[in-house]
Amino acid sequence: MTDFHIHVLPGMDDGSKDAETSLAMLRRSASHGVDTLAATPHFYAEENSVARFLSRRGEAYDRLMEAAGDMPGLPRLLLGAEVLYFSGISAVDGLDGLCLEGTDLLLLEMPFAPWTDRVLREVEVIRRGGLRVAAAHIERYMDIQPRRAMDAFFSLGTFIQCNGAFFLSRRTAGRAARMLRRGQIHFLGSDAHNMTARPPNLGEAVGAMERKLGRTAVERFFAEADFLIEGQGE
């Protein structure tokens, strides 16, 4: 099982503050049945160039690996980013360097405002440039988007990531299950930042999903997610 969105690299952003916290997050994730983590620290274009971000990310990864040593049973880490949309993003050199390691999948944090035609055109340009786009935590945008914008976004061939909390909240669990049944959710992430306020929670989320959808449907969902991560699905 892959956690497609977690802030586990130490000192990179508002997620894990140090290697000790990161290791605790890794151990918790493993206890929930997670064998692969997509480490997706925030990328803000106004704070870092792509090159600077990749350098910082590599240093954070090295600190974590040094602290982990030969500790057994930890999930595999794939390096990526949660890229905040900005005007002109489709023309940035090296955007593919922010994709999830070994893939052409870009995790994109969309604007927390109604998506304009210009925003949607930029996403389309990124797609035409050869990258697959996955929208981070889709549940955070839906209530502020006009139906037309959401339909247009889905029609671009984008992928959708939701957080485990979407299935854990009584207010949203039914909507999450309906979206998954319709094929409108492709990846699940904890979006965990620490071990206190926002800990890894995929074990609880999977339990809630199975109660709503059944074990077979949930197992199929994760198998299809892995298939997409490997670049074998469009």
C-alpha cells in the first residue's frame, strides 16, 4: 500500500521537524500496512528555485537515511513534491524534476479559489508537455469550485489524490465513497505532518473504506494506484 502524500522529510517544510519525528512517522506508517511512501514536501516557487528545492530535499533525505541506519521494516521512500500552482507554472524549466521519483506524476496543489480558464489551460499545457498531473487533496477544493470548473478539470485526464481524512469524517465519508466508486479518486495519502495533530492515518482510513466499499474494492483500488504510479495507466 502506498501513501501518496506525506510530509515526512525532516526540516523541509511545516511537516516533520527532525529525523526522530520522521522515523516515528515511518514506523507508524509501516504498522498501518504502508510499504511505500511518497515524500512530498511543499514546493513554493516564490521561496525556492527547482534546483534549490531539489538540493534541500536531497540533504533532508540523507539526514533521514543516516538516522534510520539499518532499521528493519521501514517503508520505501520515493521522493517527490507537493507543488503549489502558480501563474506560469507550465513554462518552468525542470518541472519534471518535481515529479514523483521514477515517474512522470506531478502532485499539484491547486488554487484555493475558483479555478479560472487560465488555470485550467496551464494544467492542460503541463499534460500536453508529457507530465501526468495528480491534484492533491481534492476534497479541499470541491465546495468552492463551480461544477463547470470541476468537470473541465476531470476532462483533462488528470488524476485525483484524496486524504485519508476524507473517508474518516462522518460529514464527507459518503461523498468519498461515491467518488471512489465513480473512478474519481486514484490515490490515497495521509498528508501527515507529524505524530501529534496530523499523524499517519492510512490504517484507520482503509478500515473506513472497507466498511463502506468492502475489502475487494479497496484492494482493487490500491492495486490500480500502484499500476498508475508505475506509469502503466493513463
